[in-house]
Amino acid sequence: MRITENKIDEIRNAADIVDIVGGYVQLRKRGKNFIGLCPFHQEKTPSFTVSDDKQIYHCFGCGNGGNVFKFLMEFKNISFVESVEEIAAHLGIKIQTEESTGDQQNELEVFYDINVIAARFFLEHLTKSAEAEEAREYLKHRKIKPQTQRSFGIGFAPFGWDNFLNHAKQNKIDLVKAKQLGLIDTNERGEYYDKFRARIIFPIFSPNGRVIAFGGRVLQNADNVAKYLNSPESQIYFKRKSLYGLYHSKDEIRKLDRAILVEGYMDLVSLYQAGVKNVVASSGTSLTDEQIQLLSRFTKNIFVLFDSDSAGQKAALRSIELLLKQNFEVKVITLPKGEDPDSFINKFGKEQFDEEVTSAVNFLEYQTSQFELQGMFEDPAEMTKAIRELVRTLALVNDELKRNLLMKTISKKFNLREKLIESELNAALLQNKTKVETQASKQFFRSEESAAESKLTLPVVHVNQNPNEKELLRLLFSGDEKIIGYIFDNVAVESFVNTNYMKLAELVHDGWNEEKFSPADLVEKIESPELKNFVMKLSLNDEAISKKWDDLAFNGKVEKDTFEHAVETVRSFQIFQIEDEIKRNNKIISESKDELLHIELLQRNRELQDDRKAMLNLKANN
């Protein structure tokens, strides 16, 4: 089943991108557009722009942009179909579907369907297969109850090289796509084989409950076999953007307004089973900015609970820094030596675990205790390093009042003058500010014409490239029917010398003929990410980064998107074409000895000069 193209168009046209985005991002009016802090990367100066008339968004910092469907897909980590369904529900539009063939079906939905078939295959083997007895005993030994296994979809990949492969063939699964998902692979002879074999399987769900990947754990640890095998990244799975268990725990996290962050699958499953349901896992990988962004939609309060070994503690310290940068309230739970969340909850139960949560310390106390364990306070030189490291971490706190209170804590603990700590703190804050401003400067003022600095590779500018091409292209993406029609009536697509501009103008022309020429429609048809990013920057750039333009536009002194401006731009384009042809003709005359050609070109130049004069007179009269 698929949503009809007409229905998708209806939903897109009915949706107000400012209304939808404004439900997740605080926006304020600036000129013709709306701006706010980008939800896709950490920033202090707003570079996220939403256009009401064009119905698109774009961040001038990280480059993320698109229409209203793209925003929800990126923000919620959901599929295109899910985003369409969500906006339709918001608008009260009933969705009609139609039967589709495999070629017509949305490709992402095919990937989701394959994963569902695989998840059922693994689950059925765990519950029914005789060869899964060892896996069932293993889970029993780890005290994971059958009900919990079903809740998390835990399964078992059987021994052998072609069990899932045969199942895939029976279910007419596209083997190429199954390989892209990491369910099967090929050997040196190009033959397919099962990727997951003799492993406990943990399905990884999106926040909306769709199976996006799998993690497989061996039954018995061995030196020559990886303990965990995880799905590769695919069109539906991005490791940096995924948190294991979030689908199950998000409601409890919202309810309690805090989350407990652990490392592994078993840690989360054991805690959840014991009644600690506000828990998520980083799936054994280092915490990422994208995962933190995802978690921030549900709470800003987090308890970090990593393993007590050195690797776990290093990961905890790194995670603290990332969390502080995104304005999280961070506390750290420290379990007794040799314990991890899984072992602790099974030995001591939820009540004692809750006591450990209550005893959690703030990030500064935790970092201090780690330095103490390392003996850094026994030597003056090491102690200086440790205190400077504490102050550096403190500088990541944005709340000034909280930062000053914590600064006093450091001063008292080490019996140092507050002014001394304040001086170190100001130096760290200045360093952070310099980094942010340097990065912002590179992001905002990078020239798209510079091949060395720009993602968009533009062709070499020839002497005859018309300087009005870029402005014409911007007007073509204005969504104004009258302006677009006038440009195409007077300017041929082939007139664009810049090949990238020509491609984009041709795309608008095709949309114009199909009566689908709104920017929201057009940007989604641009296949090249670089060109798509270029168009969105081009469409929104003036209003977004020029305060002078904003002030003029707001006061009604300048109107760049009027029909009159389009007429003037077309006239300038045509005058340049005339002047450039005259130059080229003169060059040919100077280099050629053909007198008949000279006469023809001189006659042509006189005609061109008459045309140029007429245009300039018309411009003067207007």
C-alpha cells in the first residue's frame, strides 16, 4: 500500500511549515521569515530559518533543510510515510492509499518490512527451535524472563550459514536490500550467507517503534569472535542518531522528567524488567551529539551510569562534556567496584538501586572523585592540572548562576581564592567563545562560489557568464507564478552558462509545466545534496544573514521579490547577453581575415546595439 501522490501534494499544500516547526522550535519573526536555534546541531546564535511563503526551512550552520516532511523525518528520526501520516493527522486529513507494485513502493518501507520479517524469524527460533535451547538457558541464567524477551523482541539467530537466507528467499525478499541491512553478506565467490549466526538477537527500534537494526551477542565469549555484532548503517539506521530502548522508555522518561543512560543492551533490559523504566542505552558506542539531541526531546535531566572499569569511566567523562554543552542537568551514579547495572539490579534489587540513584553526585563531584582515585591531588603539578580540568568542564555550563555556585564549591574544596578560580573560569569561557565565533564565522560567511571552500562545485566562470544568472535562479525558486512565467517567457533555460544553474532552471521549468513549482515541491526533486543545500541557502540567505536587508525589508523600503524586480533582472540579463555577443563578435573580427564575415558581424553588432539602446531607453522611461 502507498499514499497517492495527489494526497501527498494535498497534505503538503495544506500544512503550514511555521506552525509544524514552531511546535518543536521556538521561532521569532525576522523580516519575511522566522528564525530560531537549530534543533539539529548545538548553537548559541540562531541560524535556523523557516520561510512562510516558500514553505521550506534551512540551517545556515549545519546545512540541514527541506520541506515540512523532511523536518519531521530528521527531527523525529521517522520515515517519509510516517511524517506524511503525522501531518495528515494534525490537519485532520484522511489518507487514501492505493495498491502498489514492488517498484512503486517507498524504498524505506521495503527496508522496514524486511527487518520485521527478520525480527519475527529470530523471535520464533528463540521460542520454538530445539537448537535455541542453549540461548534460552543463557537468558534464563541472566534472569531475563520470557515476558521481557517478548517485550523487547529478543530472538536467536540459529547455527548454520543459510537459515535466514532460505527464509528470505521463501518470502521473496530482495537479497540486495537484505545485504544492505546487514542480515546477509557475500563470500569471495559472491555467494550469500547469513551474517548473524548463533547469537542472541536484540532488535533496535526507532522512537516510533519500527525495527531499524539488530545487535547480536555470542552465547559464549571467545577471543577470535566479536562479542557483539551490530547492523551496519543503512537508509533507515543511523547509529549516531539511535538510542536503544528509547521506544520502550520514552513515556516513563517524560513522566519522571529524567533518564538513566547506560551502555549495553543487557543493562537496559535488566533494569527495565526490574521496574526502572526511564532508561536508555548508547548501544555500547560513545555517546554522540545526535543521540543527545534525540534524548533532549523527552528530558533535560540525565543520570549517567556506565561500567566501573577505566573504559567506562572515560566514556562517562566524555559523555558529561557533551551533555553539558547541550544544557543538560547531569548527575552520575557510581556502583560498587566490579558491578555493572545488570549485575547490581539482579543481586540487590530495585529498592537498593533507587538508593544509588538518590546518592548520585553532580558532574563536578564525580570528576573530582576520579582525579582523587588517580592520585592527582597528591602532587602540586598534577593538582594544578586537575583543577584546571575541573574549571574547563565548569565553563561548559551555560547557566551563569549555577556556574558561579559551582565555582564557589571548587574554591572551598581546594581552599583557593574565588578570584583565582574566577580568573581561570573567565579564561576558559573566553576560549570557548572564541571557538564558537570562529566556527560560526566559517559557517555564515563561506562563499558558495569558492571551489576550495564550498561543497557546491561550480564550473569555471568564463568571461561570458552572465552575472544575473544567480538572481534569476533565486527568483525561479520564489514560488511566484507570475514571476516564473515571465522569466521563462523571456529567458531560455539554455541561456544559463553555469551548468549547475542550468540544471536547476530546467528542474523549475519541468515543475512549471507540471504546475508544481512551489519551493517545497522543487527542493525535494533535487537529487544532489550539494545543489539542494545551495538552493536553500540561495532562497533564504539575504533575509537570514543581512541585518541591513532585514531592516530595509521590514520598513518597506526594499522589495526584492516583486514582479518589477524580476522584470528589471531579466532586462539586465538580456543587456549583458547583447553586450557579451558584441564583444565576441569584435574578437572574431579582430582575429579573422574573412571580409564577408566581417560585414555580417558588423551588421549584427549594429542590430544588437539598437536592441541595447531600446532596452536602456525603456529602463530610463520606467
